[in-house]
Amino acid sequence: EAGVTQFPSHSVIEKGQTVTLRCDPISGHDNLYWYRRVMGKEIKFLLHFVKESKQDESGMPNNRFLAERTGGTYSTLKVQPAELEDSGVYFCASSHGAYNEQFFGPGTRLTVL
Amino acid sequence: GQQLNQSPQSMFIQEGEDVSMNCTSSSIFNTWLWYKQEPGEGPVLLIALYKAGELTSNGRLTAQFGITRKDSFLNISASIPSDVGIYFCAGRLIGSQGNLIFGKGTKLSVKP
């Protein structure tokens, strides 16, 4: 069974540009989460989808971040326009139920110059 | 926001030594989890704890859910080189909708 996959693995962009990150959860997992780790800090929750609905988006930093999960399969996280402080590793995780084990993808390392 | 205080921040040990790390919080959690992250990969779940006082082992790893529900520790016995990585504690608050709160991680280096 394939694990959680994320694309791209790395992205280097300039301040003001737009970047879209993609996450493909484990097949059949209704719950999908986005997290972010800024260098040296803790991994922080961004938002939680149940199927295509946003269950909890309390961790989204500001309105420059837009997450979607059309059709309840893969999800995208768009940052527009990117700022320097958006640099970090963005992790996606998925789980069968909200309280089941969350399986993490390898992350996308975003660098904003 | 909620915080988990994880310590130590890093450890440099000799192969064969035992390791201990812990997490504390001012908040009460109903779940404590310990993850390990290796370079280029995402965190992988090592141990999950669901009840106050619970002590669970996974091979050479042992973790406990504190009685107060505000802390947890992870012990690794007889460390080996492949134990190298970053260990994260994570917790789920009572009433949360599934999202996890993470500590800052403990970076473990093992010298052969």
C-alpha cells in the first residue's frame, strides 16, 4: 500500500511568488492534515479535512494560505503571495478516522528568498 | 497557543547507552504520541498512549503517559547507530478534533 506522497519535495521561490503544494493521502483515508515546521521550531498544525470539508482550519497563519481538497482525494496548499517567514517544511498526514494513527508524508521543503 | 516543552533539545551518546527524553505541558492531554523523523522523511509513529499512567513498550523503546496527563517520557535502552534521528512528542488535547500538538523535538546522535 502506497504511503502519503507529497509534491514537490523541494521548492525555492522568491518573495511575492505563488507556490502550490500537493498531498496525496493513503487511499481510503478520509482525514487529511497539513502541518508545518519552521526551522528549529515545533511541527505546527495548519488544518484538517474530513473528505472534502474543512473540519478545522484554526492553524492557518493568514489568508495568504489556501487549502483545497476537491473530491475528497488529494489536497493542495497554495501560498500566495509567499513571504520570507513562510519558509519551512510542510507536512501532510492522513488517517482513517480522526483519532486513528496519522501517517505522515515526507514533506515539502519550501524556501522563500 | 498550546505548547509542549520537550527536553533535551539534543543528545550525543555512545552506542549502548540508555536515553531518556520527556515532554511537559500546562494543558491536559487525552493522547500522547512519540514519533521519530529521519532525514528526508516524515515523522513515523513509535508509540501511542491513551490512558493516564499507561506504560507501553515497543522493542527497546518504552514510553509512559503521566498520571497528571500533562507529561510523558520516552526511554530508549541500549542505543544503536540506527536510533539516530529527531524524536518528537505529540499530544491531542481533550475535545480536539484530531489535530496534534508537537514538541520541538530531541535530536539524537549515537556514536558507534
